[in-house]
Amino acid sequence: MGLNETLQRDGFVTTSVDAIVKWAQKNSLYPMPLGISCCGIELMALGASRTDVSRFGSEVMRFSPRQSDLLIVAGTVTYKMSWVVRKIYDQMPDPKWVIAMGVCTSTGGMFRSYPVVQGIDQFLPVDAYVGGCPPRPEALVKAIMTIQEKIGETKPVLLDMTQPRTFDVVPG
């Protein structure tokens, strides 16, 4: 029996607030693309009609960390760049998720030298890894689906609107 028949017969649908919040979070991931090197080209291909990332609600790439909840790090991260990546992550609102796209992001790749971070999981909590050099956009779609499964398994973070909220002001 479909939703229309149920609404006409009963007049209402019941669910929990947790289920609605999980559904909304799963289907409206706003990615913050961070294409540092060659994996950024494949990250751009994610928005093409072939992969159709809009079916996941992720077609709006936010270039402001304060408007996004999914950080996609694509490419080689050096130690000089790592503090910038961490600052972008810290500016994102909770709940937030991270995808490490490509071998260089996940393990340092072929760059076994002192300036290259051997995996961003040394300074960021990574939720999904995408392998390949460079990885295909379809693999990134699979990582987004993995993030959606994780969201479905966790308890949603709800704000208590009865308590006053305080914010730390960061100078700069």
C-alpha cells in the first residue's frame, strides 16, 4: 500500500523525530571540495551527468566550510598544508564527515618524503577512504553511500533550543 492510500485512509503518517533527522542528514550532504592535486580533476567529474551525484542531495558544492558537512580531501597533503586542512575541518559545523580521496591522501602514495603527510588520518578523523590513483568518480559515489549508511546507524545530534548557546570567538 502506497503513501497516498495510507494518507487518504488514515489521514496522517507517524514517525519519530530521529528518523526524520536521519533521513534529512542522509539526503542532503553538502560537500566541501578540497582538490589539492590531480585527484581534484576526478572530484570535478563527480558533478557531471554521468555520475549524477544530485540523486544523493550532494550536487551543491559549498566552498565555505561553515555551510558544509562533508569534507572531501582529494590529493597530496603536505605538512605545510595540513594545518590549513585541519582549520577548514574545525570550521565545519557538527555533525561532519570526512572522505580521503586517493592514495596520496590516504597513505602518502608514492611520495615517501619528509614534506608529505603519510595519510590524513594522522590529524583528521576519516570516515571513508577512496582508493586509486586517481580514483574514479564512481568510487567517490560509493564513499558517499558509505557515509549515508554511517549516518543511518548513528543517533542524530539535536540541538537543545531551551538552553542558551555560547560561541567561542576566534580572533583573526
